[in-house]
Amino acid sequence: MQYACVDIGGTAIKYAMMTEDGKILTKGQVLTNVEKDGSQDIPRKIAAIVQTLQKECGKAEGVAVCSPGLIDAEKGEVIFAGPNFPGYTGMKLRAEIEALTHLPCTVENDVNAAGLGESWLGAGKGARSAFCIFVGTGIGGALVLDGHLVHGASAAAGEIGFLPFASGSLEQLASMTALLQNTGAATGEEVFQRVAAGDAKALAALDDMTQKIAYGLAEICCIVNPEVLIMGGAVMAQREFFEPRLKRHLEELLPEALLKNTRLAFAELGTSAGFTGALCHFLQRQ
């Protein structure tokens, strides 16, 4: 069996036709163009993607979607979306896609889906418990236990970016946005070039960032004691800078008895994590 899998992003909608064991048959992307077309056009764009995939690969058995925003995964509805998706809050995304495609559909939050994808076929494969943190412009997280996402009472479990510090949230203090502000750099590439060159200001900012992320991870370890902590997102692609610092900070923050059975890993699926997790979510729902 094969499934149309879709990852809605602010810039592009990534998609793939995948088999039930996670093999990608074909993939591509189209521009989201929310500024031009509006959020209300997203279901139609997904229906067009499904049609394209079926022309290329044959009939899909369903549509697995992940989306930004706070998502009610039971209903497949957008509970809340930020300013980058005007008019998206309240959209009955699953119902609209099912009406357009005549296929069963599921919808999950994009960070949750990426975490589930990494737990299923990526860096957390085989682990019974995993916490995934994704660091980019913002910070998000996902908790996976026994292969299933933990959603929480308000569909907000794993939202580590809101973790409070005395001077702000983890996202405000340790995201790429914060790193650029603290270094005065224009791009992440510039920051890491300066770090590699030994620039004192860039090194201090990076150390401060990783220490705060480690504090967040230490909180998770104390509460969940997961088998694996998975670091993902565009920032964590710079593994050589983050891995030794995070390991050192975690060892300073936590007793060896608590940390010894938790491994630190880095995401492996790249841009495929979202729609891979969307497929896993669909299969579990079915």
C-alpha cells in the first residue's frame, strides 16, 4: 500500500508518496504562497499534490498531513496558528482534504510529526522513549513513548520552547533568533564561521545557548528519563559545535545514575522527517 504524505511549511509544502514501511517512492515540493493565495487555499493545493502523486505512482490509500500550528489530532483541525498563516486558525483541515480527495486523511502538528518520524525510522529507531527538540528560528519539541506521541491535555505536550527562565522562555533565549541577536551576525552561517575561527563573542554566545538548551533537556530527563534525546532542526545540523558542549553541560547538570541510560543523538531524516512522521501517525490512526 502507498500513501500521499504532506508537510506544510511556511515557504514550501513538501510531499512524498510513501509505502507503509516508510520507503519514499517519489517526492517534491511546491511553494506555499500564503501571502498571495491565503491559508484558505492550502487544502486545494494538497488535493492537487495528491492528484499529481497518484498520476505518477498510482492510487493512494490515504493522505497523511503535518502542519504548523496547534493541531487537534483527533479532529484534524487547526486550533491555533500564528501570524504567518492568517485565517488558518479554526480550519477543519482533515474534513476539507477528505472532501476534495475522497481519501481518508489525518493531520498532526509538524514538530510532533518530525519527532515521530525520527523515533520511527531515524535517530530514535528502536528506542521505547524519545524526546526530540528542534532548534531553528524558534524551538519546538515532541515526546514519543512506546512509538506514540504524547499530546497532553491541551495538545501542547513537548512544547519545550515555552520553558521559563528568569529572563525569558527557552525559545527567546536559545533559538537561532537569539543567537543572531547575541552575536550581531546576519546569518547562522556567519555565526558558525566565526565560532570555527575562534571569535570570542561568538563562542561565548554559543556556549550560553547550549547551556540553556541543556537546562531544558535536563528538566526533560528528570521528568521522563528517556532512552534518547534527539536534536534536530536547522541549527542542530552543526553537530560538531553542539554535541560536545551539550554532553558536557548535561554531565554537569545531572547525576551519572540518571543520565547513564540516555543517549544524545542527532536527527537523521532531514527534510523527510515531517512527512515520514505524518505517515506513521496516519497508520497508527487507521
